[in-house]
Amino acid sequence: MEIESLEKYLLSLKGAQGCYPFGPEAYVFKVMGKMFALTAIHNGIPSITLKCLPADGDFLVNEFASIIPGYHMNKQHWITIALTGELSESMLQDLADKSYNLVVSKLTRVNKEALSAL
């Protein structure tokens, strides 16, 4: 999956917005002001960083060569995936959905209500 297609998918999620708070190299995706994904290019390879449950992150890091603990992130709660073609488009979208839903589940009641009103 191309990074541009993945970014378009991330922006299609309800309430998702993109910004560059860390400079032009890292495109951050947020829902209700909370980060759920980040795309960047590391050593010439496009990548995406996603939030995940610690057990899921451990499994994925051990299972796939293209997945490492979150680059410059809390390595217990984030994974970075090199977009080398090892993971299918549907798997990348599923992991992005899980990241998004994990962040949404932690929103305050007020923010959850505001999101559902969008």
C-alpha cells in the first residue's frame, strides 16, 4: 500500500485530521486532538506509527520483520510499520482502525459525544 493511499484512508475516519506538529517530516493524524497515527519516511522507506495494546504490539513485532516498536514513541503502546509490502492493504487498514478505536475509547464523554455528532 502506498503511503498516500494510507494517509487518505486515515483522513477518511470520522473526525480525523492531519497536521505537522513535529515539522514537515512527520504527518500526524488526530481524532478530537488525540494522536492515533503518524506517517513518515525513515531511511528512504515510508512508514506508519500506530497505537496498539501492549500484547498486540509484542505479537506483531515478533511476527513481522517490517514492524518494530514505535519509533520515537512509547514502545509499549506504539508500533512502527515499514511500508515494504509485507503487510496487505487490508491488514494495514485494520491496524489503523484499531489504533483509531483505541484512542476514541479513551476520549472523554464530552469528546465522544462531539465526535458522534460529526
